[in-house]
Amino acid sequence: MKLLVVEDEQKLAQYLQKGLGTAGFVVDLAHDGVTGLHMSLEFDYAAIILDSMLPGMDGLSLLAALRTKKQTPVLMLTALGKVEDRVNGLQTGADDYLVKPFAFSELIARIQVLLRRSAPPQQETPSNRLSLHDLEMDLARRKVSRNGQRIDLSAKEFLLLSLFLRKQGEVLSRTEIAEQVWDMNFDSNTNVVEVAIKRLRAKMDTPFDLQLLHTVRGMGYVLEKRE
Ligand code: CA
């Protein structure tokens, strides 16, 4: 994901570029307002980190010019105590601001909030949902229910059930399950799979009329609706 940092203090700009790079972002730098505006109009950035005090064109003017054309999320950097800067910034169309000096972790957290806010809402695609009979799993919201009744699963149980739902009707061996869910080379002496299946059944099968998760003796387990 690409960010633009508009900051005239070279050391800070390089520090931000390096730190944000480590956090997984690709960062372009502009050291003055005019270059910053040109780049922000020319390229599509996920977000812009904009210093308010810049040579050539200050941050607010850049922001005002940008907002006539684009709604790229902008995080303004302001000097300590300058309340007016912040108010003006927000009125001009900044999405958030951070007072210098700031903790790097706070910068990252705020960028992530900006990116989440500007991300298009996730579509309800069929692949987000898995189901069998009255058992439903919402992968995006990490929710499971049966007959409309919420079932709380641990992370491993959720993963295990999603595997069964994806491969419903197929017999899965203990080795296959262990590899998919625990990411380990299966040691046949452990009973980790049996224990997890037992717990899962107690939550999603036992309290209900129809059993969906079946043991296939000597082979493994299968999730299916049997009449
Ligand atoms: Ca500055």
C-alpha cells in the first residue's frame, strides 16, 4: 500500500519512510508543498501524511487544493499547542491530525484507522458464508450459528469447522485435519484432533436434533446431513 509523506524536515521524513516501510507500506517523499501537491494529484495514494509548515506552499493550502480534486485520506502533522492549526486542518478536509512530536506507534495506529475508514465496505459475497442444513458460518464476522442460535467457538474450533464446511461430504483423515488446522506434522500418538472434535461436537452438534459431524471408523470424520 502506497503512502505519500510531505515533510520538509529531512531527518523526520527519512525516519518516517523507513519506519513505515518496515510496517509494510511503500512510501514516497515530498520535501515541499508544491511537489507534494503535484504528487498527490498525479498518483493514487492510500493516504497522505502532511506536515502543516512547509516551504513553497503550506500544508493547509495543499490540502485545500487537493480537496477540490481528490478525497485521499490525509493525516496532518501539526506543531504542539497550535489548536488553530488543527481546527483549520479539520475544517479544510483533513481526516485526522497528529501533534509533533508523536510516538511512531500512534502514527501507525492512526494510519490504519484512516485506511479502514476509507476502504470500500466489504461485499456480502457468497464466499464469506458457509452453511450446511441449519448450520451457518460467517467468515468475515467470525460468527457461527445453528438454527439461528449463536455458537461460540475457539479460534481452532472455528478453523476446524470451516475446514469441514468447505469440504462437506468428504471424509477427512486425522492427518489431513491436523495438517490443515494445526499446521504440524502429524504425530499419531497425539489425540489433539479427537479432543478438538469432541469439543466442537459438544457445541455444534450435541445440543441439536440432527447430528452433522460423523465419525467414519478407521478413516476419519465427515460433515454431512444424513436423513
Ligand atoms: Ca515542517
